[in-house]
Amino acid sequence: MNRTRQLSGLLLALVLPIAPYCMAQSLVVGEVLQSPAAMVPNPQRAVYTAIARAGERLVAVGERGLILLSDDNGQQWRQAEVPVSVGLTAVQFANAECGWAVGHAGVVLATRDGGQHWTLQLDGRRAAQLELDAAQQDLADNPDSDAGQARVETAERVLAEPADKPFLALLVSDARQVLVVGAYGLAMRTDDAGVSWRSTMGQIDNPMGLHLYAAARQGTAWLLAGEQGYLARAAEGGRFEQLPSPYAGTFFTLTRRADDAVVLGGLNGNAFVLAADAQTPEALPLLAPVSFTDATALSDGRVLMVNQGGGLFASSGKGFSAVLEPLRKPVSAVVQAVDGSLVFAGYTGLTRLSQPAVSASE
């Protein structure tokens, strides 16, 4: 294992800030999959890793299965009912009602009422079995494939291990098509809103099993990004082929711009733009040597990027520039509410900056 992968493994814990939970989770995977998230006092002060819009509602997900909802642009929050107590890492909605959240122990949750109630669609044990089934089928179709045999052996080993591998990102194409990806190249897809899932690891060019941290659409294409500069693109429903990478560090965020270019953020403040017709991302000027953790498309067409130190940078011309005062606390995710305010998730809970404050700094 080289230094880059060691560092990326460390950042898997840093970017997903649930270390106390993770230390205990390997011992009680079965329990957290069967235990609903507890109702807690002052839940907005807990640790949150991701936040998304569901129509006009905001939905934040975080440690121990906590999911919070806000119908007033992040001013007040209430806790949703969640059937598991695993740490959740990402959330995304197809529309105001249909959404998915993913997390540790191979968990995939779905909602059909805007996040008020959630059902478990997939867990690590079932995901491992789906990959083994897919690998065995591919080997049966190509019995002389050494790579196919190695894939089967890897899938058998994963199935024998604790079902603790996390999903880290998802791409909700519409209310039926969803791709979820995660650690060690895990990848599952549904085309029927989660009634059935299948492994798509065999359709992703990722022979080293690198962690996949981000997914996004680019026009009709789909993009994946992860550790060691991993970047891949596929026609919708097709095979993901690796693209030339501009650096060897990890990518943590992909955000689509209005012109179908995608902004990539990664380690130590490295950021890039991949044009819709390009094969290699173009580097952006370094703004601060702090890793980017998330980005979001703003209503005015700009892209806002946030880093682990709470720095805020918005697109300006061909580059980015600092906007607002730094939050001076770790940030893991950001979203813009309907009223224009910005809402941030992180180690210290949920933070809201009102729309007038954003406008005043533009």
C-alpha cells in the first residue's frame, strides 16, 4: 500500500466525520442494521455528512442514522424515522418525494414521502452476494478469464468478511435509475426504483478497487471519481472507462455546471474543470492548501466549493475566488435553499447563512 492510498484511507474517516461510531461499528454491524435511529435532543448539533434538496425541503444525513428535515430553509429541523442506525454518507433526490441515502454497512435507504420515512433497500451482506452472483455469471460466460476468476475470489472473500463496507456516493438519474458507489470500488445499480439491485462493478474500469467518492452526470454521460486521481466516464447505461487524470491525489466532489462542464475538488485545494467534450480536466489556480469536501451549483449559475477548514469559493470567470468569511469550522457538505440561503453540514452540526449575507458578499 503506497502513501497516497494510506492518505486516502485516512481521509475516508476525516471527510466522513463519524470516527467514534466507526470504531464500534465493526463489532455490531448486525445490531446497527436492525436498530432504528434513536430520537435525540437537539439533533441539529450532531455530526452530519451530507445535505440535499427535496423540492423545497432540505434533508440532512449523518451519524448513527440521523436524518433531519427542514421546511423553512434550514431555520428549524425535525428528525425523520430511519430503520437503521449506521452512519450515512450521502443523500440525493429525484424529485420532491423520491430520494435515496447511502452509508456504512452497505446501506441503501429509500424514501417516497420527501424523507419523512425511509425503508432499507440494500445492505452490505446482500450487496456482497449480488457482486458474487454477477462475478460468477461473468466467469461462466468467459470461463478462461483470469480476471474473471480473480473477481470471483475477491467477491467470495468480501462475502466472508463483516458487511461493513460503506457506500460513499450516489447518482440519482431519475425516480427509477440510481447508481451507488463506495469503498473498494463497490457499485450497485437499480433501474426500477430499488425493487431490484444488481452489481455493476464489472462495468467499471477500476482494477485496483479504488475508493469511489463522487458521482455526477455530464449531459447524458455519467462520471465517477475517487482516490489516486481516479476518473471515469460512461455513456448512460454503458461501461465506465478511465479518463487521463490530471493528478495523483483523491477527488472528493464532482459538480455539474450549467454549461455541462464538471468541477472536481480534491486534496490540498486541488480543483479542476472537465469540459463536456474534453478527455482531461483543466487545473484551476490553487486557492488554499486545504482539501475540498463538497460543492453545489448556485441559482445564479455559479458553483460554490467548500473545504475542510470552512473556506468558501465561488466560480468567477474561468476560476474561483473566495466569497464570504470562512466558517472557521470543518464543513462536509453544502446546499442552497429555495430562499437563496446556504446551509452547511459538518462536525458541529448544521449551519445556515441567510440569503442577504450571501448577496452582500457577491
